[in-house]
Amino acid sequence: MFKPQPQRLAASPTGHAAAFLDEARDALGENDPDAIFNAALDFAGRHKLDARCIGVLLAELYRRRQLTLQVLQAWLRDGKDALAEAWIPHDEDAALNAEINEHATVADWEHAEILRELGVWYARLNGEFFANALPPAAISVGRSRKETLGWYLPVRDPLGLRFRININELYIGSPLALILGILLHEGLHLEEDVRRHRQRAGSYHSSWFRKRAAELGIPTDEGGHWRGIEPGGRFAALLKRHGVALDEQIASSSPPETRGTPGGSRLAKWSCGCTNVRVSSGVELMANCDRCERKFERYA
């Protein structure tokens, strides 16, 4: 679960500003409002700063560095709510997901071994790429359509589970690198959920998501389509350190092969969280649900 660990910093805004300038130099150098905003959230989480304190910090940076005004505006608009959600401890969900994951590894189930390995890798990815800030996920294996490698549900599922990641059963027989790439992709959706509230509005594969995926070496297009694992990327380097092979097909942008052939429907699944609809895969659905008022998002 996400529990910020307090660290000793000077109590004044000047002291915080100096530490933040050092830790977020890349984002500040690019002057990217989204990157700076996220860096501020990460900094606040690690150093256990409240919304008021981080607001003072950004104002101090604006005076000292002419920090982009959009960052301050975004913080005034979204920062307090985003920080509050990032700090929800998720104790009940953590305990429940741990029990579910343990139950899923019972010896008489065919997917027990891969789910056990996915649990190990989820913790590894969380530490490597997310500073252990992701809450525990309930990881499942279930069949979806061929074009769906996996999915993350940004709301509670019909059983009330939160932070649910599913790997399409059709790909379980694929090379481990692909399965782990799917897990990381869905982990990015989870990160965007808890940090940026993407379940409420916007594209399912937002510009922030695509940029983040590219940074980790698992690029995706606007529709979330597979674009392979970059051999020189951060994720490929992690796989290599742990002896996971990266063959040519997985490293290419071509769709991976499955071990089965699902139905031939060319409909794509869209969901608002309470209702699922299917439309032609070539159509971009721009609609909100009348029941929950959320925007329909396309599954990965």
C-alpha cells in the first residue's frame, strides 16, 4: 500500500525548495507542466508534505525560477484532491488483494504458477519504476478478445475489488517478456488512476500515459495498441538483469501471437465503469454514461 515515508527536511519553504530543485531537476529543466506537477506529487508523498506546504513550495519556486504558471494553476485546481487520493492507505483493499492473490496460487489451478510469478514481478516493477508507490493489485488471468492483451479497471469491479489487473488468458503461453510487458502496461494505468484521476475524464491512453510508457520502453499508440518492447529501454534492461529473454517478435511492433483463437468479432469494448458497450473497432466513442456520468473509455 502507498504509505509515504517521512524524511528529514528543513521545515521552511526555502529548505523544501532547495531539496525539490535537486530531486526534480529533469522535470524543471524541461519546464514541462505535467512532469513538474507529478514531480511535486511524488516529492510530497516521499516527504509527507500536506497540500498547503507543497503549494507554498511551488509558489516559492515560481518566484525563484519563474516556474511555469500552468503548474501553479494545475496545483490550485487539482493538487489538493490528487494528493489526498494518493495518500489513501487502501488498508482494506491491500489485505483483500493479498488474500485473493494467495488464493489464486493454489496448487490445483492451472494458472497458479504464472500468477505466483506475476506477484513477484509486480513487487519488482513497483520498486523499480514506481518507487513502491503503487497499492497492491488483485492480479487475475481471464480470457478476453484477441486484441486485448490485458486490462485494468479504474473502478471497483462487480465483486467490489479495487486495483484489478487482468492478463488475457490467450497470451499466457507467450514468452514471459510479453506477459510482464502487459503487467507493466496495466501498472501504468493503475499509477495514472491513483495519481491523476484518469477514470473520471479523458482518453484511456492519454498523452501522459503514452509519454510515461515510452520512457519505460513499452511504447503504445493513441489507441493503446502494442508497439513492442524497446531493446535498449529501461524495461528491457530490467528483464536482462533477471535473465528474461527478449526475442525479436516481442521487441517488434507487430501484434503478438496467441495460443488460441477467440471469436471473429471486430467490435471493441468500451466501459464507463458501470456499463460495457461494444462498437466497431475503427470508431472512437465519444460519450458519457447517463447513469454514472463517467466518460466511456476503451479497454487496453
